[in-house]
Amino acid sequence: MSARIACTLALLAAATLAHAAEPPARLSVEIGGSTVEIDAGQRFDIVVDGKTQSARITELPTRRFDAAGIRFDYPRHFAWESDPPDMWTLDGNNAVLILMRGERGDESALEDLLDSMAENLGSKRSAPYRKVFLDTRQGRIEGLESTVDVTGFDIRNEAYVLERGDVYALLILQDSSDGDAADAVEFRNMRKRIALSLEF
């Protein structure tokens, strides 16, 4: 085999691997005392009370957040960090969700939070606050949006107060896609998923 052909084959193999789907999750399923290990989405047979039953377990693209009286779905690939009972961070590639308990009566809570985040990033707001809205199943929530410049890279934050009954928390949705349409898909999908599933 010539070096040119070998190089071409190597490049084709690399391109195929780069576009290959992520391997499915491995699951352990127990039914009626019988256990089987399978890949998500794989059909399998399992014996229950002497009878063979056919089944399939499909992994959903989301996980369910349920804490502090607040529930919503978020993309399952997001990394989970928590400092319960006060703060949770769900981190994607270009999108981040932060939820933290707050205290009632602070009219400037969102502005203070956004300023604090900018300070922690070593930056100041590169644009004035502007109102932003999240249309949820429970109605429209008004929040504030702020953009900060971190060494020539814009990070946009949306902050909302979630308040109902005993629930009082601050929700931050962060987009670090810097306007790249392809990267911004993750943020848009996260935001839409939260809006459709948020309960408190």
C-alpha cells in the first residue's frame, strides 16, 4: 500500500470517528428479581415468573432537577455541581444554568447578582442592563440581561427571580457562545427546555 493511500485511509477513518455518535448509556434493569445489563434503546428479553417478556429501555435526552421547591428538565450532558441547600450549577459546553436561594425584600437582587458575576469574571458590564422575558408554563417571568467582556469575549447572563409561596430563588442562564450561531444552539435549546418544563 502506498504512503498516499495509507494517509487517505487514515484521514477517512479520522473523519468517520469525528462524526460517530456517542456510545449509548449502559443500564442495569431489574424486573421481578431478574437483572439484565443493556445499552440504552436495546430491546431485550427477560424472564419474569417463568415467562419470557420483551422490553426496551430508552434514555431520555434530559435529566430532571427537583430541589428547593423548583423543578425543570435540563440536557443530560450538562455537568452537575451543587452546594446544597443554597446553590446548583449545571454546566454545558457554551451554556450554564445557575440556581441559588435568595432572600426576599432585596429590590436590587438581580442587579447586584449580575454585577457580582461580572466582578468575579474580572470584568465590567459592556452594555446597560436590559429587560428580558422567559415565557414559562406558569406565565411570563421578567428578568434582567447583562453582557460582560472578558478579554475580548462576551458572556451574556439572564437573571430571573423565581418567587411563589415558600419558594424564592435566583435563576441565571448564561450564554458564552459569543454570537456564533452554531454554538448558540446549546443555549437556545437549554432556555427553551427550561421555559417548557419549569415548575415552582
